Amino acid sequence: MSNRTALSLPPHRLPLQRLLFQRLFSSAVLAVSLPLAMAACAGPRAADEMPSAAVEPAGAQAPGNVAPGEPSPMPSRPTCNAAPAKAGLVGKTADAATVEQAKTSAGGHTVRVLKPGQMITKEYLDGRVNVHVDENNVIVDIGCG
């Protein structure tokens, strides 16, 4: 064989590595394009099949609800108020009973205890009570969200 490089060889004489790369690349293109093509063929979904914040489950209809297709009303006022819990519980040890009392006093639905340096999610959830503690598990702050 002469000193020709792999790039100058005829296609049927390409090195094995290049053939494998071409097959993997074409498989990857197919794997990406096939779901996109199938999604383009799908028809629109009916409104009753799509999830919506405006549609409530059956039995949860409250008086004065709007008809389907109408814009939903403004959300109600926040349900969590940390001031009463903060006034009575800051400085106490965060045991199970104290944390539950913080949730009840603030009017929250859920509660989480946040320790110093702990990684937390930053989304706001109305009705969630955040109990901040120090290294000694003493409550230093209570907030909502």
C-alpha cells in the first residue's frame, strides 16, 4: 500500500474508525429527528385533555366559579402569616412539636426546617412555613414561602 492518507482512499476502503463514526452519527441524527417528526404529525389535543390551572377536578366546584373557557379569577390572599409564629417561637429549640406549632401558628400547609449552609430550593410556595435554625437547632427566624 502506498503512503496515501485515509482521506484520499476510496469510500469502500475507509478505515474502520471512520466507518464507525459515520454509522454512530447517522444513528444519532435518526434518534433525534424521529421523535421530532412524530410530534409534528400529532394533531392538536382537545381542551379537556390538556392540564390547566383554570380547570378544577369534579366536586371541587365552589359557588361563583367561572364557566369553562373564561379567565380564572385572581388568586386569594396568601394563607401564610409568619408574624404570630415568629413572635412566640424564636429562641426555642426546633423539636417536632415546636416546628408543628410554627406551622399551625403561621397558618401554613407545610413546613421545612432550614439549617445554616443547607442547600434549598428557591421557589415560592404559598402556605409553606420556613423555620430557620442555627447550629444548635435553636429557631432564629420563621418565614413563609
